[in-house]
Amino acid sequence: MEKINKDGTTYLNPYLGGVILGTVLLLAFYISGRGLGASGAVKNTVAATVNVIAPEHVAKSAYYSQFAGGDKNPMGNWLVYEVIGALAGAFLSGLLFNRLKFKVEHSPKITNRRRLVFAILGGVVFGFGSQLARGCTSGAALSGMAVLSLGGYITMIAIFGTAFIAAWVFRKNWI
């Protein structure tokens, strides 16, 4: 049940990966009563960092005081551990299958610097969008669809529609 690429590397079958992801999502709902998500971990990490640097700002801020300050521990949120686990799992997978190396994947038509600039800009736009939408792809779309939320389906359509348009606009950077 693995997929072999042109360069000979093998990857997990995407259908099996989907079943595993669905099972993890089901277990997340069963165990924690919530779906998966990652943007909340970033929000909690930022709140914890601001609380260490400027606790008086957190106390005055209506936004930050939801997550940090006083006896609130934003790093105790289970989403933080979920993201740490995903990063540790990715690192471990790369280590076990000898794919752990620093490299920048890009088309021969662009430079490493241009690829990194686009990746960072895309990450910033996605991060802003996830906060604006009150959830990332996993939280708003995947978990929303899992509970048959109309908003989850609309979010998934918007994500794929926007990605389709963005891919068409920026295709010269990759092809």
C-alpha cells in the first residue's frame, strides 16, 4: 500500500493516509470532544510569548487576556501538543526513512530565494486567513465537514477554489 515516485522514493498510499487521518479525526472527537486544528496552537504560542515579554499588555488586551495572563496557561492547550506531535512525527519519519535533509524544493526556473519569499508570503496570508476565518484548513474545513457543518463544506470549497486560482496565477514559478 505505498506509492513509488519517478525518483524511486516510496510514500504512503494517499487513500490509506486518508483513512488514517479520518480515524485520527474520529478519535479526536471521541477523546477530546473537538476536532483537529493547528491555528489555535499558533495563537496560544503567540499569546504565551507576548505574556512573557509584555504581561501588562496582555492584561490590558481583550484579545490576549482570553488566552494568557493571570492563572491561564496558553501552552497547556491540547492543540499545542497536537502540533508538537505532528512536528515530532514528521521529524521522526524523515529520520527513519532517510529523508531528513535541508533543501529547498523548487522549479529550475526560479531561485531558492524567490521560492522562500513566496513560501513565507503564502504562510503569512494563510495564517492571517485562518485567524480571520476562526480556524485553519483542518479546524474549519476538515473538522467542520466531519460534523456535517455547512460552513465546513463552504470553507473547503473556498480553500480549493482559491488554491486553484492561485495555482493558475503563480504556475510559472513551479512549471
